[in-house]
Amino acid sequence: MPELLPCSAHLLHLCYRSVPGIGASPAPPVHLLRYRAMTEEFTTCDLTCSSPTGDPRGKSRNMDCEQPIFSALGCGGKQQEAGGGIAPASTCVVRDGSGGAASPTATPSDTESGIFSVECELCVEHEAELQWFCGTEQKLICSNCAIVGSCQGHTVTLVADRVTAVRNQMVDACEKMQLQAIRIERFIEQTLTAKEQNVQAAASRAREQVLAQVRIAREALEEEEQRLLEQVQTEEERVEQCLLTQRAHWKQSLAILTQTRSRLVNTLTHTPDTQLVTSVQEIVERMEEADGVGEPCDTGHLNLNPSCSDSKLLRALWATAVLLGPNVYGLPNLKFDERTVNPRLCLSDDFCTLTYQHKKPSQSPTYDPARFDSWPNALGSLSMSSGTHSWVFDVGQSGAFKVGVCYASIGRKGSGNEARLGYNAQSWVLSRYDGEYSFCHAATKVPLEVVRSPRKIGILLDWPSQTLLFYEPDSNAILYSVTQHFSAPLLPACAVTDRSITILH
């Protein structure tokens, strides 16, 4: 075999061997392993081969001198980092002096360097040293395998170059790990510590804010409680004083009546007829005195005024607690009762939306005593006579509607007020008509000042306190509230003459 000419790759191994500890002991710290600059560029040579006449295979293999057998692979640090994997080192291919191909083999310095552990292993097929690495099949090969063997035409590199590439890759990995460790330590020591301090400070401020808000609310509630209790006490004392006065007056009147009656009975029983005739004037005076006592009658002054415990602050807080508190007071199964829907209203398939029809339907529905035949009304399917309940109507852009509650005994037929929501003593509704809002009950309207037209209107009914409240769900602003003694179960009620309204769940 012709003598091999050293290529620039061999110089790499000499330089590599000069690094202390390479191939014999673990790599020193990363900053001492930056020897990759010595392996930045290698000379790529073309290797061609012409078999001698005594070829053991019995035939020659001619190779085109212009076609390189081994691809030259750069081993620069940038290529390795960009590829992400183990970058092969440069390929060395040499020629002999006569132009014939020489087998790729390592220089004596390669075997002496001890940088790879396969220097004594032999190829099973060619019995030659495994000094080359096939990148295509990822295995160690001899020079014959690369020239005439199974790895002909594959990308191969010297084992020493491959080891250098692997070591450089390991150096890069160690550097990255070291930098990552530094970043992690800095993150732990600086970022997380600062975050912990910020969290503690923010939590402290949040606690202070909560305590301050609760303190203000508590102080306001305590003051309101004191004011209301004093007001109730004053009203109670007033009524009790009235009762005492009435009691004393009627006791005195009773005594006068009893005394006058006794005298008259005594005169009637013991006075002779002749004397009785002459005593007519005295008898008349006593009867007139008895008539002057008068008849007792109950008045509102003898009752406690319910407004003495009325408080907008307390009502707003109570309503907010009911609507936003942990307990849900809703009517999840509330729908419109199909039997009650006026023919001018179209009921959706889910029984939750009513749409007003400007044209009267050509075919009237079958007669039902529960149906409103004149006013465009409809009632809910659930009856309420206890507990606390709330539900919401989506009124959208409807310009004419009514929402509220009514007794089941409300009139259903005719165009009179007995079937008109808000115009009888059996219904309580919030109405919008001609851009104005009002509360209607028993044909009495209470104008409401609404800053903006709500798209949703909620209704809250608290049966224990006999309170009916209308509010805006988006802001929880109370539109109107009324305390009323309800004598019968209530049903949700509504009317619409513009667009549609929907029950929301």
C-alpha cells in the first residue's frame, strides 16, 4: 500500500494531544477546553484508487479522479451549534505520488495519541484497523470498507476527527449547562426573591384594603343600625303613647257610660211615675252626655309606621348580598306558561322568549280560560309563596314592555283594567313606555329616574320580608323596591308590544 501523505486533519490530533488530560481523564473546566479554534478548518483531499494487478478480488476498481469519495464536513463550532446534533469533523482523503489511491489511515501520531479506544480492533471483513467512521451507517470501518467495501460512496471521517467533534459538542453542551445553571441561580436569588417580597407586600396591601373597606362598611352599618333602631324606638314610643292616651280616654268614656246607664236604670226602676214625668229634662241631659262619648275607631296612628325601618343603604346591601352572595336564589326552570300567552305574542320553542306580532294571526288559538285574550300579557310557569327568588328578563331594545308579578286570580278576559298589568290591585310591574320608566300598581304610576336604558332587568322577591325589588343585573343598581303584604302566591308576569323579551337562566 502506498505511503500516506499527512493532511491538515492530522495536525489536529497533534494539537489535540497537546491538551493535558484529553482522552485520559475527565474534561477540565469548560473555559480550559476551548480548543475548537484549532479545528476550525481542514483541507479536503480527494482519494482515488486503482487496484494493483494482484488484486485479491480479481478485478480492478477504477474511480473517477474528479469525483470525491468522501464528503468534506466542516467541524466549526457554528455548524455544530446550528445543526443541533453531533457534527462530523472534516474528511481527509489523500493520494499517493503516482496518482493511485492510497488507503485512508491515521498517522503514527494518531495511534500514539490514545484519543480513541478502537486502535487495536480490526475489521472483520478486511482485517484492517478501524480508523474511520461512517456517518451514513453510524459505525466504525476500515479504509477498505470506504473504498471498495460496503461503505463505498458514504460520508466517512477519521475516528480522531469524529472524537474531536464529539468532544467539541460536549464542550458546547457543558458551556450551555453552565450558563443555564448561572441563569437559574440568578433567577432563584434575584427574581424569585424579589417576587416573594412583592407578593408579601401586595398581600399586605390587599389585606389592608379589605380591612379598610370592611371597616367602612361596618361603621356605616353600625351607624345605620343605630339610626334605624332609634327610629323604630321613637315610633314604638309614639304608638305606645297614642295607645295609652286612647286607653285612658276610652276608659273614662266607658266609666261615664257605665255611670250614666246606672243612673238611668236606677231612675227607671225606683222613680214613681209622677216624679218620672217631671224628670224628663234631667233624663234627656244624661242621654245626651252618653251620646257625646262617641264610637271608638281604629286609626293609622295606632300602628307602627313601616317606613321607620326603611333604609336605602340597608336594602342595597341586603340585595347585593342576596344577588352576589354564596347562595343562589334563582328560578332555573322558569318558563312562560303557554296557556296564558296572548295570541298577539309568539312564543319560542324553548318557552322563554315572547315576540310581539304586529299582524294579528289569521287563526285564533283554541279557547282557554287561562289565556289573556286582549292585553298582550303572559305569565310564568312557577308559583312563589315562600323563600327568596330572583330571575332576569332580557328586554333588549324593546321600547314597550312590563315585567313584574301578579296573583293567579288576575283577570284574563276583556280589555278592562282587571286584566291590565299594573292597573289593578293584583299586579306589581315595572313598565317602560314612550322612553319613560315607571312602577305601576293599582293604576298608580311612580316615575323612575333611569340613567341609561338597561338591556336586562332583574326581579328579586323575598317572601319572608314581603319585599319586591327591581334591579339592573349588569350593575346591581336598584331601580325600585316595594314592601307589600302579599296575600296569595305570586306568578312572574310580563307584557310586550315592541320586539321581544326573554327569560334568562
